[in-house]
Amino acid sequence: MFPSLHSLGSCTYNGMDLTVLEKQQARLKWLQQQQQQQNYVVQNNAHVELCTSSVPQFQGLLGSSLCGGQLVELKMPEVYLGSDDFHKFVNFSVAGPEFGVSKMDLVMPEAAADYSISRTSGCQMTAFQTAVIKEEGEDVVLEKMESTTGRESFNKRKAKAVADYKCKDKKIKEVEAESEVKTKCSAEVSRNSSKEKSKASEVQKPDYIHVRARRGQATDSHSLAERARREKISKKMKCLQDLVPGCNKITGKAGMLDEIINYVQSLQRQVEFLSTKLAALNPSVEFNVDNLHVKEFPAYVANFPAAAKSPAMANLACLQLNPLQKEAVNCILDATMHPPGTATEGIASASMLIPEQALGSSCVTQLQPFSTWNTDPQCLYNVYNMGFH
Amino acid sequence: MSPMNNPQDLNPSSLKSRFTTRFLRALTKINGQKPISSSSPREMFQRYRRIKVAADKSMAWSVRSRRTWSRAMLWKLRSRYSCRQASSSRRSSVRTSTIIKSRQAKTSHEKENKNTTTGQDEVGFVVQADKLRKLVPGGEAMDLCNLLGETAHYIKCLTTQVQVMRKIAHFYSL
């Protein structure tokens, strides 16, 4: 039933792992059973014709024709584009001399045998690429799919496939331009503007990044490396966008960076404020670690409003402090939240922030002594200066 | 006080629990050193500084050396501590200050190199990148790509730190 597969297996590849082929065969069988279509074997003298209607299948087969012997591991083979669309074709060829094979036979399930396009030398190819980035210390696999066939409908279908491939833990981007950094294949790139690349595993970080040059763009290593670098940076900016709250509407790197800077500053100020609070605590109870762990923390969800100062101020208001401690805490707070030059502005802004919080009535009474801030900024300066000696 | 809810840091090796244990240990030590009842604002300020340093140190220790920013922070804390320790002996303080100066020179030199090579690409936001470098510990010596990755991890650790400290303060203030 799979004669071509056997021929596939019999092809000699330089440095090819045959277990890859076995995996591909198993996957093909599974997909075949799913789709219940007849196999369509395409053979060509000098080219390989590939008719596919399901991208994952194609990916699986591509994985067997790697440059550099690396394995493409598909995450979601069960995503199925739909076999009823017979107009999607991808033509693809393997650089023969490099691999030591002149042709490769591939089995593609195909509902109708009429729709096959013979590949010409100038035709584009499809490449699939996986990249691994480290995100927050964890490995996240990014699958990049790219198709540059002449058919626009395939591109639309591919966009749908990209959407299908998205899942909560992985992001998939369409890479429009890739460039090759590996010098071994650079000659190939210069010869043939379109080349197929696929990249290795999901587990390890790759040694280099396969990028492919778009048609009509510069293919020298500098601009390609530059492009790869820019892609990395934009990836990281997207990760940061998820971390920093309220960044979804901001577009542009400068605005994002401003937002990130503000957020980091507010977090650091929060830490300082909380350490003043802890410094002012009366340690009648010992800081018993077991105590804290056994008695579970109350559900004190750290909700982070954009104005990070506001909850801090509310906490300060509710804290039971004796007057001396209150004044000291106020001074420290003022000193930490604002540089000495703008102490008075800090007081004004701080007193503005307090009403924003929904304070309980018991807390409001605590606010009365705070009004003394406005009347005596000089004392604050003195304490602040004293603290630094 | 609100009723107990599900435990939040059950995983003993999570960042949160590591930081919590270390920080509480440091807090106990600080509180044991001086009683709080006799605190003038100056002593309060000193306590605050010590607690802040303890918080930063615990966080950096929980991350260990896996990240550039944690390594930089630990190095800074250690050098500051050794500076203070060696303040009596002039020779060692000169040595540590020369170390600090050489490191600063190295980082500024690296920054110059980086600026010349990547200036054309980052003209738009060099200013912000510099600001970010000052905020994130160890950021001066990093290129933009690594800086963004370090910032992401630093933000995550800071949020953990704030959460834990807030819980502790809340728990013990009631």
C-alpha cells in the first residue's frame, strides 16, 4: 500500500536518521486512516511533486527531507485542514547534490489525482521551521509556518491553519522573511533564492537560527543576521507585553519601553514601601516560618492597579502605628517615593491618591494625622537627611 | 481576618517559597538585633534599609546565579558589604573601589561598543533602553535582546517579592 514509502526509506541520505522515516510513516498511516483517501503517488524524474491538502502531513513529510539532518517534530498532527480542498498544492524539491539523492518519492493522500503541478525550477517552496525560545526560564516552542506558493488560497488556508495551531502555551507566528546563517547552505541560498529549511527539536535551544531570505531582499549575512536579531527583540517585547499590565493597547517599541520602565519603577517602590512597613511592625509575634506556611496565607491576591502607589497608601492608612512610628514611616515613604527635591509634590500626590481608594470608615480616621504632612515639610527634610548619615 | 483559603505556595522549591523562607529568616535576624520599641526615626530608617537589602538579597539568592541580574545584584551587595567591612583598613577599601571602577569602566566600554554596532537599529529608543539598564541590576553590560529577557524575569521576581512581603505585612499587622 505504500510502495513509495518504501522507496522513500530506501533512499540514501547523508546523515539522515531512519527513525525519522519510520515516524513519518506511522504518522502518514494514521492520517490516511483518518482521511480515508487514496494514496496518490507522484513521481517525477528530476523533481518532486507534492500534493497535499493537510499541512501537518506535509510537515511530517518535509521532516524527512531535511537540510542538515534535523528533525521537525510536530506538535499537533491532528490539526486537519480539510481534504476537500483540492486546489492547494505545494511543490517542493530537495537539493539533490547536497543529500546525495536525486529524487524523493512522497506519498500524499489526495482525493483527486488531477490536481498536480509540476515544479519548475523557479517555483517557490514551502518551509517549516520551529524555533525554540526561552521564556521566563521555560522552554517554549514556537512553530513558524511559512508558505510561499503561488496560490493565494493556500496562503489563506495557511493563515487558518496558523490560527488552528495556536494553543494556550505556544505562539505561532508567520515568518515572512528568514535568512540562513549557516555557511554551508549559504551557497545554496545564493544559487536558489528559495530553499527549504526545517529545524530541530523542541527540547533544546538551537545553536543557530535558520532564517530564510525573502525574494528580492538582501541575502548578505549582515542584513540577515540583523533581521534575525530584530525578530528576537520583537518576540521578547511581546513576552514583556504579557507581563506588564495595561500594555495591550500600546503599539510601538518606545511606548512599550516607557510602560515597562514605569512598571519596574513602581514595583521597586512597592518593595521599598513594604520594607518600611515591615520595619515599622511591632514584632510581638515571631516571624515563624512554620507559622506562616502551616497557616495558609489568606487570599490576599496581589492585584496590581496601574497606580501601584494607591494600594500601598491604603495599607499605610490602615496600619496601627504609634505617632512616632507614623511620622518615621511617613518620612521614609516620602523619601523613597520621591527624591528630596520633589518632596512636597510627593505629599500632594500621595494625599490625592488616598481618596481614590475605597477605604473603610475605620481607616478614614487614621488619615487625620496625615494632614500634618502638609504643614511641616521641613521636618521631613531633616529626618531624610539624618537617615543618610 | 478573612478565612483561610487554599495554600498558595505549596511547592517547596518554587521561587515564592524559597524567597519566603529566606526573607523570613532574615527578618527574624534583623528583629532580634534591636528591639523596636526604642526606635527613633534614624533607627527606623536603618531598619528599613536592612530589610530592603535583606529582601533584595533573598530574592537574588532564590534565583541563584541563573540570571545575569541576580548575579549582578549579589555581586553588588557583596562588594558593598566588603567595602563596609574594610572601611577601617584603607588598603582593602582602595582595592574594592578599584575593582568597582574597573568594572564600571568595562561596562561603559562594552556599552560604547554596543552602541556603535547597533546604533543604527535602535536610534528610536536608546534613551529608554538606557533607563531600563539603570533599573535592572547588571543591565549596563547587556545588549538589548538579553536586556529584555532579563527584564521579563526581573519583573516576575519583583511581583513575587511584592506579593510575599505584602502578605507578611498583612499577616503580622493584624
